[in-house]
Amino acid sequence: MRRVAIVLAAGQGKRMKSKLYKVLHPVCGKPMVSHVVEAVKKASCERTVVIVGHGAEAVMAHLGDAAEYALQAEQLGTGHAVLQTKPQLGDADGIALVVCGDTPLVTAETLEALVRLHGQEGSAATILTAELEEPTGYGRIVRGASGEVVGIVEQKDCTPEQASIREINTGTYCFDNRKLFAALAQVTNQNAQGEYYLTDVIGILQKQGERISAYKSQDPAEAIGVNDRIALGEAERLMRRRIARAHQTNGVTLIDPEHTYIESEVEIGADTVIYPGTVLKGRTTIGSDCVIGPSAELKDTTVADGTTIRQSVTDGAELGAGCSVGPFAFLRPGTKLAAGVKIGDFVEVKNAVVGEGSKIPHLSYVGDASVGAGVNIGCGAITANYDGYNKSRTVIGDQAFIGSNVNLIAPVTVGDGAYVVAGSTVTQNVGAGDVAIARERQVNKPGYADKLRARAKAQKEKKQ
């Protein structure tokens, strides 16, 4: 049966106390509404209509062509919101999933189960429910003797007996699409808030003799709707735990899952070990048999098999197999390391290609450079790539040796197998196999140290 999805994303979210519209607040690196839209698409919805209102342009700019849109210019309730999709969906056959854009933990598997039960029982509406230890504040699901839904009772209207019910309404529904819009036409705003409620559709359908079913989620976390920063933090915690377990199930070792932060788009190969304090963000992909951390931060980084990264930061970098990075290295965008490269402590690499087996062990900056294979760059060496207006490139050939405290003033080329001796400032190209010495000749003045001390002492005494 044909499926469509309606995502409620028009609310401003005043309790978030933020300039950012509520559904755009990220959970594990992705805006809440993106999690919801992806879930409904994975649940085989052919069309997804997102209802926008506050921050409409920002929401539409983020989602782009991942959805269609309907505008709720005035926020007059959830029923009124769904009614705004009538021009697009009102005449469609099949079923409609209605999901709130601030429920990032709802899964495609649960939505599939909801739709399956809806079809099996031939219902006009099926409610996604959850059982909570503490249901206060939620509408309770009242069932009949045979398990059918008798009604949804809001907290303020509950009798003591109903208040003890732990099964609650999550705000996610599956409807016969035509029956949904027919019932919406009968919803009124005769209530204390003066709003049109989607939950009134359930009562209307029941009065018409239609069957109402409920599917209880296996994971109560899917019921969380984020209305403030406290709920946002809880959603983040629960999703992080879900992501961690998925990686563990796939063969990844997390030494301390509670202190490891992995965003939703990250991919990790089997037999990789992640140490505590590690943050994996964006579209980071890590191969098998790697060791990451402790205290490493990787963003939009690709890491091949067998690489180790310790106490370092990478952003937009590509690392080949068997590399060693850190501690305290920084790989900036455009960094590409071939297999077996060593990047040591306090080394920064930016927009540079480093060839197979090369080593930059410590205290160096390599920016806007092409470094060949088998190169050794000594301690304190830098590529001076910026003149205040333009950035220029440094090229270092295969098997070259760059001594400690060398300054390579770009644009400059050091040929294959060349040596640049320690302390040199190189401003001209160095040919293949050549040795470059670019430093002042040392001059020693016997006994002159005492004269320097005496002069310095006299200057100090004069000031006192």
C-alpha cells in the first residue's frame, strides 16, 4: 500500500531559548528533523511533506530536495498543521505516517512495525505508544478488554486509575489517508487553547465505528520529544548509546562507550579500538584494525586500515594504511597521507600530500606542500607558505632529507635525494642529490662572554 509521511516541524521551540529553530538543533551531529526525515524514507514512504512555520526558510534550506513542504503560517495546533498538506496529499490513497520533527530517536524499524500492525488490523488509525516508568505529562492510552484503543486521555483529565497507566501516546500515528483528511474537516477548536488538535481525529474516527489500534515501541526512548535543552541532552545521550552499541555489534571495541562521542554518519571497520575521550564527527570513515585515541577528534576524515591516531585533531584529512599520528598533531583540510606515514607530536599539516613512508616526527609545520616518499623532515622545520597576500607551494622530492630548524620559503623545490642541512633558510630550488647549506658561518670570539656579562650588568645597575 502506498505510503506518505507528514513531518510536523513548524514550531518555534521557545523553551529551547535559542536563535536556532527547534527542529534544527543537532543530535549526534545531525538536526533532529533530518533524523526524522531519514527514518520515514527508510520506512518506504514515497513522499515526505514537512510542515514548516517558524524558521521555514532555514528548515527548507537545510533539507533541500529531501522533502516537499507545506506552510503553516499560524500555529493553530497539530490538526491545523496536518490540514496544510491537504492540497498535496488530501486525495491520495494509501496510508499517512504523521511524525513530529522533534522526535529524533524514532526508528524506521518501529515505523515499519507500526504500519504492519495498521494493515493487519485493518485500522483507520494506529497510534505509536511507549511504556514509561514515569508517564506524568503524557496522554495515556486506554485500551478495551480485547486490546483495542478506547481513547487517549490527557494528563489533566485522568482519573486516578487512568493516571496509573504507563502506556503513553508518543504523537506518532499511522492513518488511512483519506479517512484522516475527512476527519480533519470535522475537528474544531473548542478547547482552552483554541487550537485544532490531531488527537481529536482519533475520537472522530471512533465515533464513526472505525477501528483504532496501537503499537507499543520496544524502546521507550523513541517517545522522547525535544522541547528544551534538558530533553535535547537526554536525546543526545540515548542516541550516543544506540550508535555505540551498533558499532560494538559490528566488531568495534569501545574501551569506554560512555566517554566516547560518535556522530550518526560515522563508519568504523571491525577490530578497530576506540579509546575514551575520542570524538568522531561528520562523515568520518575509519577502516579495520585501527587504534583511535585516547582523546582524538576526527571530523570528515578518512582513515585506512591499521592506522593509529593518538591525542590529535584531524579535519577533512585522508590517511593511508598503517599511518601513525600524534600525540598532539593537527591535520587540517586537504591533508593526504600515503601508507606508512608518521606524523609525530606537535606537528601541523595543511593542504599537503605526504608520500609513502615519509616522517615528520615533531614540532614542524608543513602547509601547501607536496612531500615525496621516504622523506624525513627534522624537528622544527617549516614550510613558509604565506607572504601576507598569497600562498605558495613547496615541493620535496622522494628520499629527501630536511634537517632540523629548516625554513623552506615557498615557492621552492627540493629535488629527489637532496639534503638540506640543519638551520638553513632555503629560498632557491635545490637540485636532485644536492646538499643545501643556507646559514651564516659560525664565529667564536675567545673570552668575549665576560665582556658581554659586564656590559649587561652595567646596564641593569644604571636603570636601578
